[in-house]
Amino acid sequence: MTRLALTRALALALLLLAVAAGPASASAFDGYTDPYALTGGLAGTITDTHDRPLGGLRFEIGGTGFGSGSYVTEDDGTFSVHLSPGPHVLSVGDQPATRVWYPGVSEFEDATKIQVGTTMTTVHWAIDRDGTLATVHGRILDVLHHGVPDHWVDAFSGPNGKIVQSARTDAQGDYTLTGLAPGTYPLRLALGANPASTPRWSFGIDVKVVAGEHRELAPVTVPQASYDPYPLPIGIRGLAAPADARGRFALRVRCPGFVPCAGTLAVQATAGGKARTVATIPYGMPARPGRDVRIAGRLTAAGRRLLARGHRRLPVAYVVTTSPMPVFSGPVSTPGVLRGAAPKPAKAKAKKKKKQQQQQRHAHR
């Protein structure tokens, strides 16, 4: 038998063996677990002993294979995690001395091993929060004393520790951190509506709780830069000074928020169906809520011609671009009218000239 024939026979034999063995597993290959192929796992609800859901509760799932790690319950206390088949355990609490294992024991050896198969296993865990875990409630306010919604408050295990529990603020800025084991936790606010956002702003509060405590914290007022780090666009209030013969003019603007305003203001006019920029004003100013600020600009030569052609009246669009540009917004355009300064009356000019001549003749005497 030639080498080519031997190779073909070997390939055919391998193919027949593969067909006889059936299709390959879609969930494992050389020890790798495909999470999208997993159909089993744990799903359920974690509540207290009064059947109140423990939303935002950080818990651990331990076991072999894919899925072991730290998770957070939804606002209604529910969770759903896909896991590799096999025994798994649930636990709550960051410190080993205060960790509670499902179904409510303090020792790992006494914990119930939940067998996970190819379907979702339902678990309901009622934690004795009153006896072992603490709750912290507070409120985040802006400088106008309005609630800061949809931002995450994190409790850390220490100044340089990891996140122990997280809670999202509601429409009024309220948050509730549940399932805290006795200890001291620095609180921080995530900069953005994403629990993974970084960096985080520190409250300057280290809250200390004991077993079964429900702690009410005083409302915390945070500067806008802590939860909205982007500069704001200025608001156009109107024309402060009309354009003179050299095209110099001034606008009244306002920095409306509580962070500095920075960016570029472009004055655009439409001529012949085409928009053109007739003035560009870079700006940067501190936050001054409720106060107008005067900024100066100068028309280009084309802008002065358009203003003269329109009899000292030029419809424009004030296009404001912040720097750096916020992620979810573009330039802000405000319509307006740019006016030119009215020429001095001829009678007043003649009177002024006559007075100057009289003064000159008086000076020569």
C-alpha cells in the first residue's frame, strides 16, 4: 500500500469514528466551557425573614467550573446565573468571620450544596437580616437639594478594599445598602449611571454598623462635578452690545450649571442658502448660576457685509460646542438676531461739529 493510500485510509477511519461517537459537546472542548451553551444554573430570590426583597445584595456563588464568583441581586431581590453542572454553594458577607452560608449557617461545612444540572434550579433564601446583617439608608442630593437618580453608591471593605455592597439611587436620590455584615465601610459614589464607572467620589463617610442595625444617614450633598464630570454649554441670553462699524459686538451668556463652562461659540448666518460662520468666540468661565456674563466677539469681513446688506439686522444661529464634548449630546444651536449699531443722526453730528469750531475760535483769541 502506498503512502497516499495509507493516508486516505487513516482519514476515512477517523471520520467513521467521529460519526459513530456522535456530535461533539457544544459546552466543553479541552477543558473550556462555553457559557452560551450552558442551560443550567441558579435562579431565585433573596429576602429577609419578613419576605422583603433584598435588592442590591452582593452574594457569592462557589463551585467548580464556569460561573463561580460575586453577583448582585436586582431591585426586587431576584437573580439568575448560568453555571456549570455540579454542586454549588451560596454565601453572603465579605469577612470570613461574619459570612453566612445558605440556608443560614455560619460554617462552610454545614452549608447546603445545591446540585446544578442542565436546567435552572430555583432557590429562595430568607436571610435573618435582623439578627446577622445590617442595612444602611441614605440620600444623594445636588447643590439645589434635588435627588441625584440612577447612580450607584458603593460600600467598600476598607480605604483600599473591594466593593462589598452596591445600591442604585431612585428618583429621589434614595439608596439602601442591604446585607452588610458588622464592620466599617467607606461609602463612595460612582461617577456615572454604570456600576462599573470609575473613578468614584468619596463621601468622606465611614459608616460603622453592628449586627441587625438599620442605620439612617443624613442626606449628602455632592457637587455636580462628582456625578456629571463634563463641562456644560453656555446659554445665550441676548445681545449685550450691537455690532459697531468694525464688527465688534457683545453677548450676554450664562453658565447654567455648577461646573465650569468651556467650549466654542460660533455665530452662523445663512446667505444664498448656505450657512457660513461670521464669528467664532472661544469661551471658558466659572459656574455662576443665575448670573449673566458678557463675552465679546468680532464679525468677519463677510459678516460685516451681510449685516450692512440686511440694514443692520442679521438673523443668525449661535452654535455652542462644549469641550470636551459630552458623550450623548452634540452642539447646541440657538436662533437669534445680530444687530448693528445705529448711525448717529446727522443733526447731532452737525451740532457737535459746530461746537468744536466754536471752541477752536475761542482758543485762538
